[in-house]
Amino acid sequence: MTNIEKALALINSFATGDTNVAKEYLTEGYIQHNLAYGTGRDAFIGSIEYLASAPVKTTVKNIRAFEDGNFVFLHTIYNFAGAGEQVAFDVFRFEDGKIAEHWDNLLNVQAPNPSGRTQIDGTTEIKDLDKTEENKTLAENFVRDILIGENPDKLTSYFDGNTYIQHNPSIADGLDGLGATLQEMAKQGIKMIYDKIHYVYGQGNFVLVISEGSFADKHTSYYDLFRIENGKITEHWDVMETISDDPKNNNGKF
């Protein structure tokens, strides 16, 4: 099995209740960065068993799956034991063919944005594999220049005019939509701050940038997925999550 197939089998075990998947594909010292769960393989197995015993079945629907070296990153919709649909990005680090570490961000599924787009729809085709590193550099530079604010005057250079397909539930398409939302946030005194990039993963025309900052004065983890076409950012999905101040493990969010 490929690493992507192993990662998909692992997340699907939440729905199937098959603990053998975790026993086979997780290292014994599996490191968990989801702060709501304990760390280690046994803790993961315990989560599968707990969900299997719930009266409402857990559902898992993967939308996009990517691979970058020994990392796999997924874009998925979960509904854990009927608690409600959540959109998630998962990142898995592989070591000698087994999953050794995991990071994620989750957010409740919300209504379509002002342009009628959802948090998961849009292009799924992976192409331009020869441009992976170039595209990773572009996305990282965009976050540094624009979101962190090192070179805000470069904003328009990252886009083909006003072409920007947006899947954030609060923002409309185009740079116009982004600008309107930021202005409205400023009126309400809401600050969205990016302080630091932690990881950049990519495959072809898709790049995931994982950053840390704050939103409305709350410590926040940002996962931004960009689709890049002809050297320009064309499409964007994201999941923002407030970082817990009551962690169930000591591994940190990042």
C-alpha cells in the first residue's frame, strides 16, 4: 500500500471500528498533536473503540489526498459519533512505512460563502508535479509577504487580476471579496494575525501552509491550502482552529 492509502485506511478506521489498522500502520511511539487526545498508539486505538461503541456511527469522507516526501496531507469531512460535520486537514509523518506523527485542524462545516462555495468543493485534480517546489515557495512567500505582512505591497503580484476562487465560509471570490471582509473585520475590531509559518507541504499545483497566530485575540492555528496555476494563486481553502489551553497531551499543536 502507498502512504496515502495507509493514511486513508487509518482515518476510515474511525468509521469501521477496525483497530487492526492502527496496530498495523502506527508506530508504538506515535506522536499526537491534536490536543484533544492522548498521545501514543494505544490512545489512538482507544479512540477507535470509543467511536465504535457510540450509538451513532461515525462517518468519514475524504475529499483530497496529497503526498510530499514522507508526509501525507488530507482534506476530509468527519462526523464523529453524530456530533456534526467538521472539515479537517490532517498531516501524517511516515517513518519506515508507518505513521509516526500527526497534526490536524478541524472546524464545523458552515453554510456556503457569499459566492456560494463550500469549504470543500472545487478542483481536486493534481497536476504540474514538476512545479511542486516552485509552488511551495510561492505559497510560503505569499503568507510571509501578505498574511504576516512583511511586504503587503506585493499583494496583486500573487494573483491574475481579480481571479481568486475562495472557499473560506465568510469571504467572497476575488481580491474584492477578501478586501471587503477585511474591512468589515476592522470595523468590528477583529484582528486576524499571522505570526509564524511552521510547515509547508505541497504536491504539484496544491500547497498547504500551516501557520500560527491569533484571531479575535485567541491563539489560533491556520491551515491554508492554495491551488496555484501558471505561477499565480488561483484557489484557496482553509481551516482555522483556536488552540486549546487545556491539552490532553504535551506535544504542542505544531
